[in-house]
Amino acid sequence: MAFRIAMKEVRGGKKTEEELVYQQKEKKIINSSMFKCHFCGRHFNEESGKRHEPFCQQKAKDMMHKQKRK
């Protein structure tokens, strides 16, 4: 459902009532209990977020170095 909503937003399409309700529920869940990665902006539960963040930080550094080489 989230993928369909994202694709509609990119294309500029209108969302259905069901998609709007789903999006509102997801925002409430994310705001209340999820860990947000400082590097990619994705949301994880607390345990997964602590494992993900060092990995994502290293990936962000690698991407910066690749861009500087070009």
C-alpha cells in the first residue's frame, strides 16, 4: 500500500479514501515508537535502528567519497 501511495504522489495522481486512511495510520505509528535513521531518514523499531545506523553511516561516507572522485 505504501508503495502505491508513493507512486501516485510522484505521478501527481489522487489518492483513494482507503489510501488516505492508511497513510494517516502509518504516520501515527511512525511518530510514536519508531527510530529514525539520521542518514537515510527511514524508520525502524529501536533494536533494528541501532543495528542499521552504523551500516548506513558507513554507506553514506562511501557515497560521498565516490562522488568526490568523479
